[in-house]
Amino acid sequence: MEPRSLTAEIAAAAARLVVDEGMEYGAAKRKAARSLRGASPRAAELPSNDAVEDEVRDYLQLFCADTQPGELAALRRHALPWMQRLAEFRPHLAGAVWRGTATRLSSLHLDLYCDDPKAAEIALINLGLDYDVAGGDSGSRGEPVTVLTLASRCTELGDTVTVHLHVHDADALRGALKPDARGRTLRGDAGALRLFGHDDGAQIKVSGLHLAAARLPIGGTLGFGFTVTLAQEEGAKLRIEYAVDFVKASGGTSRKVFKIGERRFAPGESVRIERRHRFTDFSTRKHYPGAHRIAIVVNGVERAARALKLIAGR
């Protein structure tokens, strides 16, 4: 058998760092190269990300086959509520969690496609979330990309997961969905993730969704109510939110998600929830007449919805 090239050895060593220490590919390649060469690596010696990913898959199969599938599924389920919460920014899951090579040490990478680059930060502030801002990342067209990083507790893993939100221009989404050289998609939306069967698995029913009015003037307040039932023999933690599909100036819609609460439900428990939402203009949102939609979201999945027509004036 011929000896492995230095590049192949770097790929194998980097894969171990990715799996065992949760490092990102770039950092893992550089650290592996320094450990093997004893000096800073030359660019020509560094393996491609595809080569590292091939080694990661082999390493997972050999040493993590019993634990990695469950950890990956937990991370994908953890990503869904974040994608629903940030739905107005067209979130797409990327990185190891999307590609299927993630472990409990991996970070969540969500690509956001925003009409306003500051809107994602404003959304995090409105949610009361602490985050760090970094630059230096680049998009598919080489444009600068801001990365918002925050910590998120994953109950299923019993650990904190790092979430990286990569803020792109809205127009970058079209090119971002092109497959790579091997014909694989680099990212996917919440619908694509659910096709893999990665929802929370809880048997949840939302019934009796009622809007106090089917038509509402801009500036008015809408009352609405609904019942949430955990229809299973085991208790479960439920995160309950409502979403509004707002009409934009262009005539399209943009979804905004609002948190109601999060707690553990007993088996068979039903809770009636009543809320009010104000459709008043403010600095970060202007309302436009047209067909809006109110949706109830539980554990990141839309469970019920009703139409609302917003009209001009009072």
C-alpha cells in the first residue's frame, strides 16, 4: 500500500478535530497541518472541504455510529423552532447539521436572507436575546456577510448549542440554492428539513382558533384565542408562538413570529390561550392593507391558521 500524501493525512487529522472537538473545517485543517508539519501550512497542502467531509463520514461510521444519528436528529429538531422564529428572513439550515455529519459538539448555521441587513439584529433585540456580531465571512458571490452568534439551550441534548446566523442580502438566495460539484444541496429550508422526518415527534393538537374580527383597520387591535392539547400518554415540553404573515409594500408577505410561552404539558393536558395583537405602525414596521394570516406555531411547526384582512383607516 502506498503511503498517504501529506494532504490526505491533514484531511484525516482535521476530521478527527471536527468530530472530537467540534471545530469548523477551516480551523481544523490549519491546526491539523501545523501539527503534522510543525509549521504554518502552505495553501497547496490543505485538503478541500469535500476531502475532509469524506474523512469525517468515515470517522463517524467507525467510532460514533451508536451516538451520532441521535445527536444529529436532536440538532435538526432544535433548528426548526429557530427557523420558524426567524421565518421572515427566509432561513436555510447549512453546515454539518444540514449535511448530516453533526455531533453534539457541532454548531447550528442558519443562513438568513434579508431585505434590510439590520432587520435580523432588530428581531433578536425584540426577542430579548444576547448575541455577538462578527464580520469577515463571505457569501457565495464574495460579498461581506455579518454573522450573529448566540447560545441556545438544547433540552434534548442537555447542553448549550452555538447558533451562527449568517446575514445575506435577499437577492443572494437564488444562487445559494445551486448544488455543489457533487450535486448536493448546501442548505435547506424548514420544509426540506421536515421531509427528513425531523420534527419533535409530539402529538400536538391546536383547535378552536378564533379571530375576534375577519377585517381590521390599520392601527386596530386583534383579539384571538385557541386551545393547545398534548394528545399523548407522555408529558412533553411545548414552545407556543403565533406568527403573522404581514403584507409588504410590494404585495408579497413577510412572516414575523411572536413567543407566547414555553412549559411542560402533562399527558392529555389542554390549555386555552387568549392573546391580542396591535396592528399599529412603528419605527421598524409599517402596515399595508391586504390579506394577512394569523398562524399558531407549536414546537416550530404551524398547527392552525386563519385569514385576516387589514384595511386602511379606521
